[in-house]
Amino acid sequence: MTGPQQRPAGPHEPAGPERPGGAEQPGGAASGGPAPAGVRRSGLRNPDKAVRGLGAGTMALEALVLLLAIQPIRVVGGDLSGAAIGAIVALAVACVVLAGMMRRPWAWHAGTVLQGLLLLSGLLHWSLFALGVMFALVWAYALHVRRVILG
């Protein structure tokens, strides 16, 4: 009786798990070796799109938080000037614009500049500085994830 384990593997038959040494490819992911050239190791189908989504989501979230923070800052923090409200709205609009421009490589640098501007707006009100610190940390993490995924 000739079973699948006793038949020799021909050129048209792939070596399967029932064959000794057939499950591992030399230098492939199954062997634990380095990935072949041109293959990304992140495991994502489209790493560029995932990273763009992270950046856009971060910017959109920042815009939403900035706009929703106006009223609580006015009520609790008090003394929110018209210049501070204008700065908040301008920064939120810039966040929305950058969220839509994440395909362009310069948008990541512009997002970093935007975090610096939010920190500088802390001169208008202390709570804007606190928001700037929080979102600068979130943006730094997004940049770290981008560097890890895209290399």
C-alpha cells in the first residue's frame, strides 16, 4: 500500500506538512528567519494606509477636543479671551485640514508644528497648554508607531 507519506514529491506536488521538512520555507516567516525582500513585517495588508488613518484620526480627535473644550474652559477656567477662542478655532480648522492631507509626507511635519503652536497658545490660557502637552504626547506616540510600522 502506497500512502501519501510514501510517495515521492514530484515537481508538481508541493511538499506539505506530512512531508519531513516540507512545512518550513528557507528564509521565510515559518522558519523564523528574516522576511524576503519587499515583504513588510508589520502584518498589515496596507501599512501606509493604516499609518495615514492613525495620523488622520489623531488630528480629527484633536480638532473635536479643541472645539468641545471652549465652553468648559469658559465656565470653569474663566477669562477666556476672544484671541484664545480664535486660536482654538484656527487650530481646530488646521487639524481638520491636516487630517485630510495625511497622504502627503509634509503633513506629518506640519502636525508636529501644530502641536508646538498648541503649546504656544498656552500663553493665552493655561488650559490650552495642558491640552498641548496631552496632544503632543499623543502625536509623539503616533510618530513612534509610524516609524515602527514603516521603518
